[in-house]
Amino acid sequence: MEAALEHIPDPSSGYSPRALGTGGPLASDQLLAAPLKSLPRPSILDAPITKLKGAGPKLAEAASEMGIASLGDLLRHLPHTYRDRANPVGLGNLRLGEEATVEVEVKSAKLRPTRRRRLTILEADVLDPSGKAKAVWFNRAWLADRLQPGARLLLHGKLEKRGFAVSEHEFLDGAGDSAGLHTTGIVPVHPASERIRPQKLREWVWQAAPMARHAVEPIPGRMRRELRMASATDSIVASHFPVDDHQAEAARERLAFEELFLYQAALVSRRGRRVSGNKGVELAPPGAEVAGWVESLPFSLTGDQRRALQEIDDDLGQAQPMQRLLMGEVGSGKTVLALYAMLRAIEAGHQAGLMAPTETLAEQHFCTLLSLRASEAATATLLTSATAPAERRNLLDSLASGQPQLVVGTHALIQDTVEFSSLAVAVVDEQHRFGVRQRAALDAKGPGKRLPHVLHMTATPIPRTLSLTAYGDLDTTALRELPRGRQPIRTRLVDEEHRAAAYDFIRERLREGRQAFVVCPLVSDSDAIEAKAAEAEARRLAKTELRDFKVALLHGQMSSDQKVRAMDAFVAGEADVLVATTVIEVGIDVPNATVMLVEGAERFGLSQLHQLRGRVGRGSHESFCILFGDPESEAAKARLEAIAGEGDGFALAEVDLSIRGEGEILGTRQHGLPQFRAATLPEDTALLLEARRRVLELRERFGSLEAPGIGPLMDEARRRFGDERVEQLAA
Ligand code: ADP
Ligand code: MG
């Protein structure tokens, strides 16, 4: 109980809380039970930055573009680097080319005329006890008036042949206690923008720093002691104005931990709220029907699939609603598992639904389900906006009347008019494309007050560390093992010199009766330009290298009719080659296609290349991926080397993460990932794991993260990662 008592005011301090209304003293058990959520009270840290000197409305607007609106935001805007100016040097001891900070007195100053209109040069003779020099400023004409003889300044810059070239200066007279802020000691450099210079941010942070004492401390005291962790206040101040590198890193680490800790707390409690008090539909173990269906599949499940199946069975047998994420690349066999979960519901006399983000995907899923003989095992229906009204009415009636059946659809499934009498299992494809509200709407479709078991699916493999950040509120299952018969794909990076040989190779494959994809480079954001390029390439190939073969074309500017015809021709084998833009990234399955040629491969992202490559290797023939590309940058080179050397999507995702960092990889909004200010992944993986462990431990010890003894943890978590508010609105 030690930790719990820590936040209870000590009576000997003279402060004793009174009950609201009666004014009587509160008993200690009342105090312990009281939700010590901080009441929404105004904090100076919520004040707008216009409170600061030198922060007018214009600059404030520019700051808000960078996510800095309040003083609190500003204090959480951490430096991305520091300049070490801790050792001032005498003018007389400077060497040519050396960068340094010097403290000088002005003897005289003058503007030197130049022939170029846009260039002004300001020169000042300056001296210090060790010597003298000529200080030079470019385009700072307005300074001339202030450089009066006798003025004292700190200059930071570099000694060049023509003089000491000044990059930053500071007047010492009347500079108050911020003297040296820009030019001495360890100088923080904050991420700036075109409209706000780092100097401005530094001045603001300096003014705001004393307010850091109002920072909320979300990490419980006992844990802080165990981890020997500085306070939030000290860490904020030290991260902006450290005494040395070591302190700067320690402070950043503490703030990164805090951030990850809060985020994990938000995820864990979100999950907690869904499962606590909300019951799912406890299903009996699988019966003969489902078992028979599994037996009847034309293939045997992979080890990963079997393991996943076991996990799903365990989930479905619980009163707690399932909340599982199934990750696996296209073709890894997720749909079989989804169908399994749905059939389990139906066998038990309930209903099941699968929701996909687009009509095309819903249709595709429906086809896959049919190919897996879903309709022999259950009544299965497709519901999209294209469903005929009469059919739709029938479906809705039978759903409402409780007929056990399975529905595949788009958002149409969660409309108010759709009433399930007993939705026990729901599958959500590409779950990151659905919002919190939509997930809540799906939950509301459960029978009575109970929630459906939910299985989320995603084809985007993401590294384990990120899945913890993005999906920390879900149990996860990964399918890494591809179904048997899937061939590894040989990937080669080919330079221009070997282009002819590559076409030779492709022609051989085509003569053997195989087919090939040719993907044109990402030209720009314009579909039209991309379509043109694909057209031109198709024409070129049909006249030259691939003139003996039938070449078809597929791009985003074609009508859906044309697209279907092109696809059909390729699927039927009437066309040997399909020249396409990246539209083929989304689900197309032609087992006879064994070559994927990508033009301008350096322009594609790693996961995109991997998805493209996944279009081949689906039949029994050996498959190849040929990448034409000119790695212009280090990152492009790293990507191409990775894709050529690695076939596993999860491993590639790890590589991608280390090349790009988590912000870019997951497009924060797309995956519901927050933008962290102090933490960066994957570098802070160890902190992330520790934060998660600590959150779970805390919940274990106190029963709930909202327990009063924990202090303001959840309030702060909600404030910073507030998608819970959205969820409450939706509920
Ligand atoms: P995903 O949904 O992950 O893209 P699917 O479930 O649609 O993958 O599976 C892709 C194809 O592989 C389907 O045609 C499916 O029937 C088949 N398949 C699934 N599991 C296996 C397996 N264990 N062995 C062989 N084929 C499989
Ligand atoms: Mg599928």
C-alpha cells in the first residue's frame, strides 16, 4: 500500500480534504477509493505561447503549424541536436577554419559596398584580451547601427581568411540572465521551420523553462524510485538546457519512457474497458461440422495456421470477447482462418460477419470464401451498396430473425438498418482503415449487451516493436510461413548494361508458356502521366523486345470495363505480358505468371516492392523478380539490396523501419500511430518493452490503471493520446 498512500495528502501538512457538500472530513478508505483524477483545472502550461515575449500572432500561427500552441507544447518540443559551445576561446588563439564562440568588444563597424544587390557585408573590428580580428556578417545591414564602439558581444562562427564569419551573435549589454543563451555552453537546436528560426524557439523555451515545474508527473513515485528516474520537470529543463551530453541523453530517455509509458497505458486501458464488464459470446469447443470442414479443405494447414487456429479457439471459448490481430502477407492464408472463426459461430447457432474497407475487397473475400466451400458449410451472403434492394431486404430480415449465417460486406454492415440478432464473430479486414467509431458500431451489433468476438486482419507485416505501439490493445498472431507449394522468388537487381540479357531471359520464360508482369515506374502523383508512361512502354515492348508476344495494358485511367477485360485476358492466358502501373498491387492471382519486372525500382518503397513481387510465385513454377533501377540515394540502395536479399515480409519490415524510422513507415494516421515527441523507434525498443511491462505490472498490482494510488497517469494518457475521447463519444 506504500505507493497508494503516496498521493494522499499528509494530515500533518495541515491540509485535509473535505467532503463535497457536508464539508466533513473524509475517512481514509473514502480517500483511497476516491478517483484522484485531476479535476480539469487551468494550468499555466495550457496558456498560449503568445504569453511569451516575442511571440506575436503571426509567429504563434507558424508555431501552431508545428504542433506548438501552448507553453506545454513548447516545453515538449525537444531539441533534435545540441551545439557544444562550452569552451570559449580567445581571439588570439583561433586557428584558421576553427569554429568557436568568442566574447568581444567592438572597436568600429562599417558596411562594405558590394556589387551584388542582394548581398551586404558588415564588418567590425573586434578585440578581446588575447587579440583582435575582423568580424564579418552577411546580409545583416540593420545590425550596423547597433555595433557601436564599446558594445560587447558573444559571437559564434568560424575563422576564415577574410575574418571571423559570424553565424550567431548575442549582445551582452542588457541581455539579462539569458546572456550566452545562443552562443555559450551546450546550445539546444530545436526542430524549426521556414517561418520560425531555431533562435526564436530557443528564446521562447528559455522564457518558458521556469514553467516546467507545473508539468504533470505521470510516473508513479515508487516506480520512479525503482527506475532511478528524474522528475518530469527536471527532465524537461535538462533536455533543453543540459550541462553536458550525458545529461541531455538521460533527460531525453526519461521523457521518451514517459511518452511510451503513457501510450501503452492508453492502449492497455482501452483494451481493458472493452473486455471488463463486456461479455462476449462464449462458444463451445468446435463440433463435428467445423472439424469436417477443416478436413475437407484441399490442403493441409501450415504450422502457423494451426497455431493461429488454436489461439482463435482459445479466444472463442472465453467469455471475454476476442480482440485479435492476424498479420500475414497476401496469400499467407488468413482467409481460411477468418472463415474458420466465422463457421465456429455459425455451428453454435450464431451469426458472423466479415467487413472489408472497399467493395472490391469485399467481393474478393467473398470469392475466396466460396472457393473454400463456405457456402457448403453455411448460408453466405454478400452485402455491398451494389446489392439489389430486394435481396438486401431479404438478407436484413433473415439476419434480424436470427438465421445463422455469414455476411461479407463493406461499411454497409455497420449501418443502423442492419440488425444482427446474434453476431458472435466479426472479422475486420485491414483494420487500420476503420476508425474507432466504426469499430464501436461493430461492437454494438453484438447480441444484447454482449460484444462480438473480433478478428482483425492485416496484410501489412509490421515489425514486432511497432505492432506493440500501434496495436498494443490487441493480441497478435503472425502468419510467417507461406502455404506449401509457394516458391521462393529469385530477385535480381539489373543494371542498364544487362537489360538486353534480361529480356532474353523473359522471352525464354514466355516461350515456355509462362507469363510476365511489367510494372512501370511511379512517375509522379499524377495518374494520367503514369498511365501515359505505361501506354508508351506497352507499345514499345510490343514493337521491340517482346514483339513475338501478346502484350496487354492495365492502368488506373482505364474504365472498370476495360480493366476487367485486360485482367481477364491475362488470367485466361490470351495475353503473355501485362504492362501495368501499380494498380496490380491489389489482389490479382495468376499462378502462371512467373516474372515480375519492375522499372524504376528505386522509386518504390520497400513494402510496395515486396507486394509487387508477391504477384508471382503463386503457382508451381519457379518465379523471378527483375528490378531495373538506379539507386540514386543511400536509402534507395539499401532498399534494393534488402529486397534482393530477403524474401520474408516481416524481416523486410524491420529493415524498412531501420531505414526510414517509424513515422514514415506507418503514416501515423493511417495506422493510428501517434506522433512521438521524445521517443523514436526502433531505437527506443528497449524502453517500449520496459514501458509496456511496467504498465501491465501496475495494472496487476492496483487492479486498474485508474486506481487512485497511481496518480494522474490515465488523465495524462488521455490528454496526450486522446483517441479515447473519440471512443467515448462513439459509445
Ligand atoms: P490471404 O487472405 O492471407 O491473402 P488466403 O487465405 O486468401 O490468403 O489464401 C491464399 C490462397 O492460398 C487461397 O487460394 C487459399 O485457398 C490457399 N491456401 C490457404 N492456406 C493454404 C495452405 N495451408 N496450403 C495451401 N494453400 C493454402
Ligand atoms: Mg485474402
